[in-house]
Amino acid sequence: MLKGITIGQHYPGDSLLHNLEPRIKIAIITAYIVSLFLMQGPVGYLAMMVITLAAVFIGQLPLRLLLRGLRPLFFIIGFTLVLHILFTKGGTVWLQLGRFTIESQGVLTGSLMAWRLMLLVMTTSLLTLTTSPIALTDAIEGLLNPLKRIGVPAHELAMMMTIALRFIPTLLEEAEKIMRAQMARGADFESGSVLKRARAMIPLLVPLFISAFRRADDLALAMEARCYRGGEGRTRMKVVLIRLGDWISLASFIGLMVVLVWLGI
């Protein structure tokens, strides 16, 4: 399960999606997410799925990498689907299970919610897979720069968000190492009920927190050794500018989303 996390990982490449300006990518993904929540039926979700698969093709990313990122969410997706099937009413009654009924509207709503969760995870993973941590930090800082006028530390916030995102796969890898070490000493994480397996995960927390604090301390020392003093007076060796092609990509995508939402599909 831990190996399935793709958010926070970077897949190097030289595709059109990799070369798209990071701020434009964030704006496009934001427009995608907003449009996804405005979709009304399966045709709209199918269109969004086609757009996601097209982005995977343009980004020259292996589809199995994104599908693997869905594995840790199978429980949440399945739980959401079951809740809607049992408690959302409307349409034709398909099956009677004691006090519960399975109706067509519940199946449709649950399926769409599960579909929405999968598309959200796949699309947000595209951002980190096609954008390096440094470029992502600069993009977030650039979007937060207007807030500096009211005292918001844009650079520090962007740095913290990117470091947190970047260390997700690192901490998960560390948790897997600790789990294997405890399994070699007789710990059992795979048998028993869900509650028992959850309790078995508790001994992982202490060594994982110690490891996280140690990594944070090492990172702080490394940044201090390189004379890092925050964003005040900080310059960049490479200044990334938004090109005409980036603006055209953003305008085209927003136009497509507006059309899909306006059609109400």
C-alpha cells in the first residue's frame, strides 16, 4: 500500500506537459477540479476521464504509475460507494436488504462519487509527477506574491508546502522499512480484523516520528549551512516566464471547461 503513493513524486521528462509553466499548470488543475465538481452526469465524468488520459499521453507518463496511486484509496472509494448505495434514495428499487434498499439513484450517485475521487487523485498526481520540487516552490510563491502586501510570508509558505509534499513518499518509505523490521521481529500487520490491524500500526508511530524529526533537523542544518535566510533579498539563477503558448494553453483549457459545464453533461 505504501508503494502506491504517487503524490509528491517527480517523474523526469521533456514532454509538453513537463515544459508547461508551473503556475499555468496549477491554474489548469484548479479549473479542472472546479469543473469536476460542477459536472452533473456520467457523460461529463467520461469527458473529464478522456481529458485526464490525454494529459497522461501528452506528459509521456506510464498509466500504471497513476493507477498504482489509486490503490491506497481503494478502501475510501469503496466505503463512499457503499454509503451512497445504502443511504441515497431515488429511482427504481433494485434490491431489498432488510431495512436497507438499493435504488438506482444511490448506485448512480455512489459510482459518480467514486469516479470523482479517482479523477481527483490522478489529476493532482500529474502536477507533482511533471513538476520538479524547485519549480513547484517558485510557482506557489509566484501565486502568493500578491499577498505579501498584507504581510503574508509567501516564500516561507511555498517552501513549507513543497517540503511537506516532497517528503510524503520519503516518510512512507521510512514507514515501510520500520514495518518490515518489526515484522522480522514477529509483528503481525496483515491478519485479524480491521481494528486489530489498526492497533498493530500504533508501534510504528514512535520510530516514524523520531525519524521525521531527525530528517527535519538534518534539512534545517543543511539549509543553514547554505546560508538560507528566507525569501528576503533572494534571487534566482533561472527566472521562468509565462510564454504566449502557456497563456494559449490556459485559455483553451478554461474555454473547454466552460463549454462542458455550460452543456450540463
